[in-house]
Amino acid sequence: MTHLSFLKTCFLVIALAALLMPAAASAESPQCVKQYENGAVNWSTGQVIVTGKAAPETNSEGVPMAMPGSARAHAARNIIAMLKQLRITPDLTVGEYASAHDVTLAGIEKTAQDAVIVRQLYTSALDVEVRVETKIFGGFLQLVLPDHIRQIPKIAEQKSKSMGKAGVSKSMETRLPYTGLVIDARGLTLDPILYPTIVSEEGRAVYSSLFISREYAVQYGVAAYVCDMSAALSSRRIGSNPMVFKALRKADSNTGAIVVSISDAKTLEKVTERHKFLKECRVIIVVDQ
């Protein structure tokens, strides 16, 4: 083997190892990474990861040339295709919503164009592969979240704080304030969606657009999905003293709402600080990996 061939072999081995490392890491991670046809979404962090590939092209002089620009364009197309596969609700995909809203479609294309190249690999045959990343948080969620998720003015929070103590027990006055909500939905085969909701067994809204302020939903997501309870409980998102409820089932309706017990729903209703942590989307849903 010549020295040049040896170097090429080493390069290909290193490149292959680099490609396999993220997949191996995600298998052991408490973060929920869902694979799609064109890439993957980390539903814990909002990160979107896709790859783009391009074969070399021959120039006018007959010399093969690597085409990184074509690989980047391929990655952008893959981002658009994958984002369209995401579900806003169980019965509505982003693609279906965007097909009726030109502004949304244009925004998705801009999200793809603004994605960042985090790795670029060349083979000895001049094939190019790029790894590109973006996030669903921010501009993308602003485009696709339902319009009825609106900004809740600060006065609503002040109102909850100003409620009298007559109806609050002494034990509730002395306890530490709750800082977030964790829903244990393991065992329900729950697929992550962009707009998850929670209802009681009676069908009353526990967590929906009525409680969510749009600026937080856009910036952080309506809820984070985590695939490990310990990781969920230690997350900064839900603070140091979260409430923890066990999900009973998925609702039969096409909303796909998560159902919690009447008892848990009533417990939450008695907590005045719920207005603040629900408004700020301090909610984590624990699901199976």
C-alpha cells in the first residue's frame, strides 16, 4: 500500500467513525431523538439534524470537482421535507398546514436556508457529505403554532398572585412553591408533537392554549419531551420543585391530548403558581425512547 493510499484509508475510517458517533451517543442519551426519512429531531432540545450529499461533477476540462454547494442544497431540501413531516397535532402535519399558508411555506424554506453546516466530509472520490443543523424553536414555531396560542399579559399573572389566602390551607402556605410540571407518559407509545395538550378524565383543559403564553411557546416549545425520568426531574426547565403527574392514557379525540386523573387536575387547580409555570411552558413530558 502506498503512503497516499494509507492516508486515504485512514481518512475514510475517521470519517466513518465521525458519522457513527452521534447515533451511538443518542442511543444512550435520555434525550428523545426521533428519526425521520430525511434526518432526525431532538425533541428534548429542539435540534434538527440532516445530511446532504453530492457526487463530483466534471468541469469543462474533464476534471472531476467536489460539489459542496450541491451537498448544502441537498441538505436544505432534506430539512424542508423533514420539517413538513412533523405533526402540529396528531391529525395535522406541518406540510398539510403549510400547503394552505404560503407565508408558512416561505418561512420553512428560510429556516432551511439559515441552517448551519456543522460538519463537511470529503471522500477520496470527491463525494461530499455535509451535516446541517437548525432548531424548531424560534421562527419555525412562530409559523406553525396555532393562532389561538396568544401572549398572556402580565396582568393575568399579577391577578393570580393577588388572590386572597382565605381558600388556601396552612400547609399550602408553608410549602415550597411549585416550579413546573412533569407528565410521566411512559407506556402510552406517545409520539412527540409540536402542540401537546393535557386534559382531565372529565375532559377539562389542564394545559392548553388557555394557559400558554405565545412568546414562551415559540422560544422554548410548548413542552419538552425527555426519555428518562431522572433527567426530566433534574432539568432546569421545570425548576427545583416540579409537580409530577402520571398520564393515564391518550384521549380518544383527534386532539391526542394526554389524560391525567381528576385528582391530579384538582390538585393543580389549587396551586396558584401554576399560572406562572404553565404560562412559561415549564412542562416536560416523559416518554419511551
